[in-house]
Amino acid sequence: MKRAFLIYIVILGLFGLAIFLTLVWGQRSLHPSPPSGVLLGPVASAAPVNASSFLSAVRANLETPLSRFLLQFVVIVAATRAVGGILRRLGQPRVIGEMAAGILLGPSLFGWLSPVGFGFIFPASSLGTLQLLSQVGVCLFMFMVGMELEISHLRNKAQMALVVSHASILFPYFLGVALALWLYSSYAGPGVSFVAFALFMGIALSLTAFPVLVRILEERGLAKSFLGSMAITCAAIGDASAWAILACVIAIARASGFAATMFNVGLVILFVAIMLCVMRPHFFRWLGMERFDNSKGRDSLMAVLLMFMTASALVTETIGIHALFGAFLAGVVMSRKKEFLKNTVAHLENLSRLLLLPLFFAFSGLRTQIGLLSDPTDWLVCLAIVAVAIVGKLGGTMVSGRLMHLSWNDAFALGALMNTRGLVELVALNIGYDLGILSPAIFTMMVIMALATTFLTAPLLNLAEHVNRRTIRRSVSSSIAVAPRIET
């Protein structure tokens, strides 16, 4: 050990000294050639290094596009994980905290408390990169949503689930269209037709966050119960229906006339039919699944899945609807072999959930400007939107569930679950914002609505469980009280 250490020190000393002497000799003896056309003058002496120049250099390095993005990434992930963890301890889904963290990082709080710091970390010129990467994260997320959509759920309990799920879409959809009559003139995006605005408001109030709902049921141990199974089935049917409607709404909003609208809607229907009727039954047989059994094959399978998802997203973006619909349909195609792909897709899920989706939360938060709601009328409108969203989703589910012979308490609990909107709502709202359908003010109101309705899920479920326990205790007490009289 001593001999090796001495040899190491000698090598470092000799070569370090040789490099130093070479640099000194070269600095004294050699001078840079002047640029062409510039007269040779006296060589300027190097500026002294001081704290001010060092800080200026550091700031300049932080303002490069890569450094700026890395700084944003660290701040965003740290904030979403911290706030998500706090909300998780309070009994709320982590996604609530992550959504809230995105708003806190935006102009509503961070930009208000520290305009200089906000402008340095999130300058307007850097938002294009953030938006692009957040869209990649959303596409991966929708790919996972499609994979979690069990088509078998659509066959089991089909009659009850079909009635309840579509009632939970149609009633809030009607309320959203009716609400648009009141909101259109003041809150629609510039140049947007009433039809596009009203159709979008309807679908925005009708969505259910299927992934968040499944995680809430798993955390509460209700996933395999009758209520959990019914909620998952209704959400699966509702999600598939709502996203199909939203795709048609986007095709209508982007079209320039009736003929163009019908053509876009026809392309959407054709692509969905090809994916579900041709690709889903035969994709894995054409692929040759036996080639992907070993570890090297798993890497190839990952590449194939990503290419298929990307190609599907490209098709839907090209025919006039958002790329995320293609990613969602690609996931539906994959769901047929969900168990086989479980380990492979887990890597994509971690990449999307832990790294890319926080960028989407932050980008949504940067668009959410609570300061725009400065007038009491704006806050009344916001509260009205929240109330209509709850009444539409909770009421539509409750009444239809009761008509299908669910108890009032079970119908209420099912309505509370279907009222969960979460991240899926943010995805839809950002689409409406990008299309110019939503103005910044109503975008902010709808984000608040998404947070409020998702936040209410846990308290409403707790209320339903409390009522259910009281009902059971009363029935037990009644049976005990009646027993002696019967014996007598």
C-alpha cells in the first residue's frame, strides 16, 4: 500500500509539474494570431477574477436553455413530490398535491411572492420546451390509461354500468351546455363559436379520472368489492365514451365548415374502428410474441411499444385531433396482453408519473392565474361552475344508480367516485386552452373546479361509510331488541 501510494504521488507530481511548465512556457512564448483584417496591437492583459465576474458567469451559465430546463425540472419535481406527500398524509390522493403544487409554482403564488425569482426560473421564452416535454408525458400517461382500461369490464354488469355511466355523462353534459349560455359572451375564447364552446363545456363537466379512481379504491381496499367493481366498470365505459366525444368536439372545433367537420369526424371514427377491430385482435399475433421472451427481447418489445404509441399519436395529430387520443387508443390495443406487458410497461409508467407528468402539472399551473378572478362576480361564477359540476356528476350517478336498484348510500358513494376528475380533467382543459376555446379566466375557474371535485372524493366517501356503519348498527340493535319479544 505504501509503495503504491508513493508511486501515485510521484506520478501526479511529475506530470502535474510538466503540464504547468509547458503552459507557462507557451503563455510567454506564443501569441494568438489576429483575425483576418484586424491590425495587431498590444496584447490585453487578462481581467482579474473577482466575485462579481464569477457570479455574472454563473448567472450567464444558468440562463442557457439546458441549464434553465434542468433548474425548472429540479424545482418542479421537488415541489410536486413535497406537496403530494403532504396531501397523501392528510388522506387525499397524491395527485391532488401534485396539481396544487403546479398552481403554487405559477403566477398565482410564486409569481406573486417573488416576481424576480419567478421570471428567472420560468421566463416566457422557456415555456415552449416545458410544454413540449409535458405533452410527451401526457401521451405516455394516456397510453397507460388505455392499458388500464379493461374491455372485459365493459361486458360484466353491462346493463347497469351502461345506464349509470352514460347518465353520469349526459346529465352534467346538459348542465355544461346550459351553463355555456350564461358564460359564452364573457368567458369564451376570442373568435370561438358558441357550438364549440358549449360542446367543450359539456364534456369538461362530464369527465371522470379513471386512474385516480382506481388508485383511491385500491388505497381503501374497495377495488374488489361490489361498489369498487361497479365504479371501475362505470368509469371505464364513461372514459371511453367521454374521450370519443371529446375527439369529435375537437374535430368540430378545428374544422372550418360543415363538410370539413363531417370529414374530420369520419376520419376519427375510421381510425377508432381500425384500432379496435383490426389492430387489437391481431397486433400481437402479427408481432410474434415468442420473440420477446428473453431479456434482450424485452428491450426490443419496449422499442416496439414506443414506436406503435408514437405512430398512433402521430396519426391522430395529423387527422385533426390531439396526439393523446392516438396514445390512448394504442394503450387500449395493448390492454389485451396487459399481464404479459406488466413488467415492461412499469418502466414507462415510472418515467411518465415521476419525471414527465410533474412538468405537465407545472405547465398547467403556469397557465392558471387566480389573480384574473379579481371581481366578486368571477368568484361567484367559479363557485357556480363547481356546484354545477358536483350536482351533474354526483346527481346523475345517484339517481340512475337508484333507478337500477342500488341503495341510496351505495348510489351516493358511486356518485362521489365518479365525481373524481383529477389529472384527466387537466388534460382536457389544456386541450381547450390550446385550441383557444377557453379564455385564461375560465381556464383558471375550471382548474379550481377540477381540484375541488377531486378533493371532495375522500370526504364524501368517508360520509357514505359513516352512514353505512350507522345503518348497520341500527339494524343490529333492532334485531337484538326484537329477539326477546319474539321468544316471549
